[in-house]
Amino acid sequence: MQTDQDWMVHALSLAKKAEQQGEVPVGAVIVLDDQIIGEGWNQPITNNDPTAHAEIQALRAACLYVENYRLPDATLYISLEPCIMCAGAIVHARIKRVVFAAKEPKTGAAGSCFDIFNTPQLNHHVDCEHGVLADESSALLRNFFRARR
């Protein structure tokens, strides 16, 4: 049985794929019954698609895999706190649990700037944890942006 840390290691490896493509290094993996059902990394520049965030890519792959737009028992591991768009998609997909590494103080929608997962008006709430391999994720992002400046 894999641990949260094991799955986050995989998400960070996907973030490195994004970095190799010149994208902001964010990776995401969706797990159901201790099996990967979807994964993705940031590709908005590569795909000319503003919605091609790691989480959206992983959600699309997982939904195709299970042949359903709902993923009620799945856990999503992300190397960075999701934005509002991704948090909304996660709620719509009925993801049960999100684990993310680093907080995003400027646009984070899982507690840093907004708390979409616990908005009382929504009919689905997501269990959320953060901090798993946060230092590794933060270093990856910091080095990426430092190299671009």
C-alpha cells in the first residue's frame, strides 16, 4: 500500500515533466483503490489552452479511465495548491480527498486565498491536507522562477 508521500513523489516527477517543457512545474496524480487512474502536468503553453493545468489534465484522464465524470472515492495529489478553476473542477468531479504539497499564497483556492473546498453554499466538500513534500515542491518552483528571471 502506497503512502501519501509515495504518491506525492510521483506528482513531483510529473511536475518535472512540465518544467522540461518550459511550463510551471506542477504535477497531479489521481489514485483510486491504491492505483493511479489519471495523471497530468501543467501544459497550458504547450497546448495553447488556459485550462490545461495539471489537475485538469489528471481529472480528464481519470474520468476517461473510469468512464464517469464523477470520482467520489478518489484522492488527488498535487504538487501545488489548486487555483479557483481547478478547485471548482475538483468539486464538480466529487473528488473525496485532495493532498497538496506547497501552498500558493497568491492564487491558492484550498485555504490560502480562498477555501472553495469548504464553501458552505456548495453541495460537495473535499477533505484537504497539505504539506506533504512541501519543501521539495517549493524548491522546484523557486528554482524554476529564479532561472526565468
